[in-house]
Amino acid sequence: MQLLDASRELAIRPIWRLGFRPFFLFGTAFAPLAVLIWLAALNGHAGAWQPAGGWLAWHRHEMVFGFGGAIIAGFLLTAVQNWTGNPGLRGRALALLAMSWLGARLAWLLGAPLVLLIPLELTFLPTVAWVMGCSLWRVRQRGNYPVVVVLILLAAADALVLWGLAADNDALQRQGVLAALWLVAALMGLIGGRVIPFFTQRGLGRTQQVKALPWLDWATLGAGMLLAASFATGLGAHPSLLLAALCAALGVGNLVRLARWYDAGIWRVVLLWPLHLAFAWLAAAPLGLAAWHSGLLATPSLAQHALGVGAMGGLILAMIARVSLGHSGRPLDPPRGMGLAFALLNLGALARVFLTTLLPGTALWLAAFCWALAFALFLRHYAVLLCTPRLDGRPG
């Protein structure tokens, strides 16, 4: 912060001062809207309106690349400033990046011609990777280079989806989306492995943080990347005992990490227990996929939704609730309604994963309602915060 010219920085509109502001705001506004639109279309209420590729293709892509991509960008473009000590993307450059994300969302939803949609979509993630890479390269911070690698692979997965869209090949689109979903899982495992034990120690006032096991962290990251590669190549779409073993190893590895971080005091702190529950979903998802590969489950969809709703949605909501407070100069004391938001999101995940086969219609509506209300509660309490200056008057 001391490197910034305060008068110049404070002249920037608050929403464009740091990456978390526009992307957390836009991403969490998009999250409930996208799910409710999808559910309306699924029940035949969209009429003749079709997004590019159809409703299923839109839903698959936008929950990972639209919603997930926005939050990932907001988090990383904010974190890199802390990692490197260099100012983060801000001002006009940040606004242009946010508008490219928004333009791609509108183009896909409104069924824009591919000649417009593809360049808009392919602009966003490579730009985020470039900004992150340049910032890290300036200070030679090699420990965070894997983050840039994951961003580049996410951009490649997006390109695979767009190739499938242009070729009218649903299999390629599905491969790209599922590869991206498991790349996001790998990124969550990497970032979560750093922040969850740290936040737990700080939040509970413990004198020592749980000592990391680098071999376990790297092993789970590698397993997640291999799993993403299996989906990108199409191998993950077919039951395989080898992939069952890989999924089981990833799930058990994440369970071991979670058990090592556990402290009974987390249940007293609203900003801690949702992080641990989200990581529990991150363990449950590959274990569920292992069960499908072993012939114990009829469909891999339940495992994919455990990852998308419980792990990705849960970790995003828990992280942005904390990061938004810290980076806006506020105490780490969330609004009372956020406890309900975290509970609703996990209830929605339980409904989507465990009730769908028994009560498909009811479960989908319940899951969608819980998801939408959880993010609506975040917006209710955080939207103004994201658009107003820090309480302490500092830039950012």
C-alpha cells in the first residue's frame, strides 16, 4: 500500500480500486440469476429463446467459466498484490477486464454469433493469467507459478468448449467443462490448503498453525490435474478402475488434510466452519466419482454437483465473505445473515446430491432456491461494501 500514490488512487471509483470489488459483485449477482434462468428453461418457461449451444451447454459452461471464473479472477487479482508487494490491477484496466467478462456472459446468453462470442470469451482468462504471470515474474515468486499454470489450463479448457460449440460437438463441450471443473478443484485444494489452516489458527487465537505436509499438498494437486486431464481427453467419461483409484486417493488425501486442520472451536466462528465444510465436499466429490468408476453409483452427475455446488459454491461464499471484509478495512465480523447464507448453501448441496434420485423435481427446486437465497444474502450485506471506499481511508 505504501507504494501507491494515495491521492491518485483515491480518485479512482471505489469499485475499480482492486479486483475483488467488481468480480465478487458481478459474480455473486450472476450466480443466483444463472441458476434461476436455467431452472426456468428446464421447466419449459423460456419459450423459443435459446442461448448459444442450447440451455444445457449454457448452464454447464456458465456455472464454471462465468460464475467461477469471475470469483477466481477477483480473488487472485487481489491476492497477487499481497503476494508480490506490487499494486494490483485497478482503474481503467480493471474496468475493461470486467466489461470483457460481462460482454462474454451477455453474448453467450443472448445467442450472439460465434464470430463475436468466441473472441469475447477467449479474452478473459488469458488476460487474467497474463496479469498474474507478469506480477509474479517481476519478483520471481516461483511458489505461486502453479496458479498461473492452472489459469492457462482453464483457458485451454474454455477453448476446447468453444471448439465443441463451433463444431456442434456436445462431447467436446462436456470434456472442456468437466476438465475445467476439476482444474478449479485443484486450484481450490492449492489455495484452501494455504488459507484454511492459517485462517483457523488466526480465527481461534491458537499459538501455532498446523504444520504443512508439502508432499501431501503436491500429491493432491497432481492427482487433481491428472483427473482434469482425463476429462479433457474424454477418458474420464468412461468407468475405469485406474481412475477409481486416482479419485479415491485424491478424496482420501483431502480428508487427511482436513482432519489435520480440524479444531472443535471452528463451530463457534461463522467465518471458519463454512471453509471446513466446503473442503469436506472437496473430499466427497472425488470419492463419489471413485464410486461411479467402480460401478457403485449409476451416474457421475452427483459427484460433479457435489464439487460444483458444495465445494466450489461453498468455498467461494466462505472466502469472499472474509476477503471482502479484510480488504475493505472492516473487522472480520460478518453480518448475522451470513450464517444463514452458509447453511442454505450447504442445504442446497445436500438436496442436489442426495435427494435428486428420490425426489428429482423437489430436490432441484430446493437446491436452486437455497443457492439463490445464499448469494442474495451475500449481496444484501456486501454489495454496498464492494462499491464504497475502505473504512480506514486507504487505497484498495
